[in-house]
Amino acid sequence: MDQRLVIQKLQRFGMAAAAFTAFIILEDSSVWAAQAFQEAAGKVTMDAEHYDQRVPRNSQDWAPKTTQAGFAGTGYMEAYPNSAITKNTGYVTGSPELAYNVQFTTTGTYYVWVRGAGPTGNDDSIHMGLDGAGPASADRISPFSTGWTWTQATLDAAPATLVVSTPGLHTVHIWMREDGVRVDKIHLRTSSSATPPSGMGPAESQRVTVNTDLIAPTGSMSINNGAAATNNLTVTLSLVANDNSGAVAQMQASNDGVSFMPAEPYSPIKPGWTLAGGDGDKKVYVKFADAAGNWSVPVNDTITLDETPPQLTITAPADGAIITGGTP
């Protein structure tokens, strides 16, 4: 699959192209899908080392570490090398990044809590954002102490927040502000309580597979290869369907466009379809589904059914008349 098409799909859903590798194509079904943390009841929690994408920039990166004891999960992430660099502006495209896919069902303002540590006061701040943007409401999150601590504070003297305006799949980002900073856990919640999570915080949220293919197939059809009329109630449907994911999985047919037969595997030919009875113009409707379960609008074709044989009426000579003469 062309990487450009992948990135276009990500952007269609408000995803940063940096989150590219978090998306997978299931080869057996051609379903576009993403692994994501599942938000529930206005809360979602991620261990920092369980990122969906890590993006190094400008000779700096994030590294999984276990040096400092007391971390949750299997480790923590540290911005390196620690060379006294601070990124206050331009960090969305200029600072090393961690990205986390989150499936949100609850919209609204989320208060950001981060469990982190900083070896010194020059190594203890990050920026956060949503869907490729770094809003001022979640920049310059600081400070962290030398030991693991939770903070929602920013250098703007306001709690860090992110606004999720629509349900569905979103990307939560962390960008390095100061190198050397260590991040252990991220907790987003709609509660505005100033009480931080206790200890290592809530358990990490469940990971789920999220369908990102919302585009239905397109198609066309013909009856008896486009014939205008038939004298047989049984016809053959010729079908052509395409899908952006590359696989059309199912189809359904109907004589009225309302009551469809049960879904069956897609095939370009459907022989033995029975038209509605009675002479006249007959429409047949077909709709298609991809492996993600997106159904197309019905397409249709018309054929004239004429099962009535011609009637022969003799008007002359009259019935019973005797005809004489003529050439033998």
C-alpha cells in the first residue's frame, strides 16, 4: 500500500502523519485499523513507554529507560542527549515526539496529568498536544522533582488541558521542551479536581483495535449484460464494485430497494436472480459492503419482462366461411 495513501487517510481523520506506523493493514481482510488506548468514563491512562510512534528530530530522541527506580509499567521515556537544550517554540515540527492513539467516546475538556521526573530544574518540562497541534493550553508542563511526581501545572500558571471536540480516534502527543526530562505515565481526565493521581496512578487503559475505514464501496450493475428486455423471470446480474481498502466483501440484492436478501460474499456474477412477477419494467437493486462493514448506497438496473406470447387473431375470412375459386 502506498505510504502517501496511508498519510492521506490519517489526515482525513485528523491524525498526524507522524503516527503513520501506529496504523496497520490486516492482510486477511484489508481493513484499515489502528491500535489505540480506550478512554472510558472520561478517563484514559497511558504508560509512556507504550507509545504508538516515536519521532526523533534535530539529533534528539526519546529513549526507554529503567535507570531511575519507582517507575510504573516496564520503564519510562527520557529525552536525550541531555545537552541543555530547551524548545519553547516550533516544537511541533522541531522537537522529538511521542504519539499515543486514543479512542475517545467522551468529548470535552480533559485535564492533563503527567508523572515525570527531572534530574535538575533544567530538565523538567514537556509540551503536549492533540492531533498534530500543540495548543498553548498544554505547553510548558512543569515542574517535576528529582523523584517521580504528578503534575498538571504549566509555566502559564494554569492547569494543562486538551479539548476533544469529537468522539473517535485521536492522537495525543508529547514533545520534549527540555532534554533530560523523564516521563513515566500520562493520565487524562475530564474531572477538574486539583488532586493528583496517587502513587503510580490508575492502571493503564485497555488497548483496542479501531476501524478507521469509513468509506463505503462504489459499484455498478447490469441485468443480462444490459439487455433491454427478457421473456424469462430468471436473470443474471453482472456486478462491478471497488473499495478504497481494496476489498469488497459482501453484497445484497433486492427487487424493491427496501427488502434485501441476506448478505452473501461478493461475486462479479450472480446468476439465477428471480425478478418480481408480472410483465413490465423490472428494477433490481444491489448494494456492496467492504470488510470494515461500510455499505454502499444501492445501485440498480432496469429490464422489461415480457412473458406473454403474441396472440394471433384471424379476421378474414369469417369463421365457417366457404371459399371457392382460385387456382388449384
